[in-house]
Amino acid sequence: MKIIYVYLFIFTNVFMATDLAYAESTAQKTIDWMRLRSDQGNYYLVKDGGWGGVPECPGAKYAYIKANINPYADQLLSAALAAKLSNTPVSLWGTCEGTQYFRITSINIH
């Protein structure tokens, strides 16, 4: 039940972000591994074969949450951890930043 509340909280608040006006969505895939970089303030969700589904960066392997500028980074990280631990597919909304990086603004858990 708590995951549903987290899920609803994320979507009611994150969809208000202005970044979503330019957002793209990845394909539905499971998270292979995660990296939390305290020196950069980034949380990385990694898919070794690439996230796919995004025309501008179809081979993007690293999707990340920029914790130092996203006020909902902890909630997004909680949703990502729940999806990783349960091996549940996710699709990510955000923007491409280069060919290998995708900045996350929203997470859909399927």
C-alpha cells in the first residue's frame, strides 16, 4: 500500500515540473543496476543494453536523477529502488543529454 502512495505522490508532483513539457519516454525495461554518486549528487539507473525508445538517444545506457536540482529526487529514488528490488519494469520520462545519458524527471512503474 505504501508503494501506491509513493507512486501517486510522485506523479501528482513531478508532472508539474516544467521539464515535462519537453520530455520523452523510454521503453519499458527492468533496471540492471544502480549507482549513487554523492560527489555529483546523481542517482544512476543503468540498463546495460540501453533504455531504448528515445529517438534522440536510443542507446542511452545511463538514466539519472539529478538530486541537487530535483526537489523530488528522494521520492524518485525510492520508486526506482522498489522497482529494482521487485524486478518490475519501468519506463522513464525525461530528456536526452548526449548519446549515453538520459536525465529523469518521472518514473512509471509497470
